Amino acid sequence: MSKLKYVGLAFVFLWFFAGGIQHFTNTEMFVSIMPPFLPLHYEAVYISGVFEIFGAVGLLVAATRRVAGLGLIALTVAVTPVNIYMWMNPQMFPDIPEWLLSIRLVVQVLLLACIWWSTKPTSAGSSI
């Protein structure tokens, strides 16, 4: 695996591991950004936090890296309604600049690409 790919993998690990921990240490913030049409706000925040941590840890083991990456891609797509809701309702989040709400959507696409690339096997049959 190239050094650049390790950097991408480290970035993805840190993003999700730190983010997962934040789901438990800053729960109210995550609940506050949930769209009202989604059910079980607290449960969703805790469950997604667990999956972020498990996914991040799964990245550390070559044998589980690709599956963990695919899981983190699915999780990132699953939280897209929250990002879109925030972008479409900036008045509900006055502490966050509107441009930052737009950038979040771009960052999400870049994050998806980084997860895919950094967890993709380097050659046929290789999971390293």
C-alpha cells in the first residue's frame, strides 16, 4: 500500500473514530441537527456512533478493511438526509454559516471517495 493510501486510511480512521466518540460526548448537538421526520433521534445518534467506531476499528485490520470501508460508505450515505436538511434549513442553525452547510455536502462526497479509494484492495485478491 502506498504512503498516500495510508494517509487516506488514517484520515478516514480518525474522522470516524473521533466522530463516533463525539456521538456519546456531544449527543445533544447530534440530536439537534436531526430532521424532525426521522424517528428515534437519540437511538439513531447512539447507533450511528457505535457503527462509526466499529467501522473505524475495522479499517485497522487488513482482513476487514474493505467490509469496514463499505459499511462506512453506507453509513455516510445514510446520514445524507441530515446534511441536506441542514443545508435546506439554514435558519434553524444560526451558529453555522450558510456557506459551511454547503461545503459539508461537498466534503461528504470527497469523504466517500476517500473511503472507497483507501479501502480498495491494491491488487486482485489483495486486501492490504
